[in-house]
Amino acid sequence: MKLVEATSLRIQELLKINRLTIQELAQKSNLPVDSINYFFSSKDDFVDLRIIFRICCGLGIEMTQFYKSDLFKSINLKGNKE
């Protein structure tokens, strides 16, 4: 799994857990909605940590909590499935 795919799935998990929409998360994180939507539509494997940091602030969690998920255990940083 690519890093951006795992990040997208993790954001979806956290939205569900916190009962938030993307728009609500964007507002809480002081981000444009497009910055969050990037993870759902990107064909790149680029993850901007500044955006993740702001999402974490909006959710009231540490970045370590964001990445503490089994989704990130099978990341191949080359972008190919292992």
C-alpha cells in the first residue's frame, strides 16, 4: 500500500471515530477542504506533514497517534506493492 493511500484510509477512520465530515475537519484544522481531499484523489505518493500536523491539531491528537495504526505497517515507500 502506498503512503498516501494509508493516510487517506486513516483520515477516513478518524473522521468516522470523531463523527466529522471533511468540511468540519477542514474547519477545525484551519485548512482548505482541498488540502484534505488531496489525500483521497492523489495519484502521487506525497504526504505533506504540515497538513497532517494541522489535521492532528484539529482532532486534538498527537502525530504519533495519527500514525499509530496497522495501516502504516505495510507501507512500501517505493510506491509498489511488495
